[in-house]
Amino acid sequence: MQVPITRRLFTERCVLRYPELSDASAMLRALADHRFPKALPIASLNTLDAVIQALRDRQAAWITGSALSWYVETKIGGNLIGMVRIGRASRVADDQWDLAFWVNPERWRQGYGVEFSREVMRLTFQELGAQVINATAPVWNAASCALLRRVGFVDQPANDGRDGRDVQSQTVRSYELSAERWLSIKDC
């Protein structure tokens, strides 16, 4: 299913929309915040040109249908909350997707990540036909690990081939959420 770039998702406090190049300055400010984890790959985007190129890459992935990245902002004021991405899991079948997200440090610990992740999961299962959504988080990032568990993801065993070291040589934890499990907990 192709999702039009005009498609917006809404939660109680958030608007999720197609990322525009004009979002680059707000993103750069969030990524440059001294609290933003420098160990995350996206933190390497430390110039306006680098952020603009990353946005172009996300736009291109949306157009091809390989990944959908949403710029997440507050409904009131349009302030940057973060970004969330759902991409086809290239290592597996078409009905499996990978979830990734980051949250602006100014919005940490306010429940925004849970709110926007649930909406993207809804779209992925109900509209894109996913049977499984996978996610990984560095083990040092306790907040992301807790968020994934809170929205229903289940830790995967360390020997499943996904847990271990990612490209940044960080120890990561793998998570999985099946459509069946999501249906049983989505209204909780």
C-alpha cells in the first residue's frame, strides 16, 4: 500500500506528518541539544546540510514505499516532538516491519513517544498489513527499552540473530510485537 505524502496521523496531542526540508532547523536544534544521546546514529547529523540530506533520504524512502518517516509535532504550536519511522524489514517477508524513533530532549518523559508509537503501530498493523513489527534499542537506553515494552513489544532472546552488536558496535536489545499480541492489548 502506498501512503500519500499528504496523509497525516493524529493522536490526542500530536500530529505526525511527512517530513519537509523546512523541518531541518528544528531537527538540528534537537539533535544538538547537550542531552541528546551522541551514541545514536542520528546524532551524527551535526550540520544543516546533513539534516537536509537525511530528510531527502526519508522523503525518497516514503515515495518508494520502503519506509515511512513522520515528523512528529505538537498539535498546539507545531513544536518538534521527534521522528518515528516504520520500514520494511529487508531481512524478512513483506509483512514484517521495523520501528525506529527518537524524541526531542525537550519532550522527554511526557508520554509523547508512547502516544505516537501506538498510532504508527495501528497504521502498520491495520493499514499496511504487518504481521510483526521489530525494534531494537541500545541496552544503555533504558527509556527506549521501557517505551517499547510499555507499548507491547516483547524482548527477544539473545540468540535470535538480531540481539548483539549493531553497526555502531553498541550492544542492542531486540523486541518484537506480533499483530495477534497487538490486537489483544491495543485498547489497554
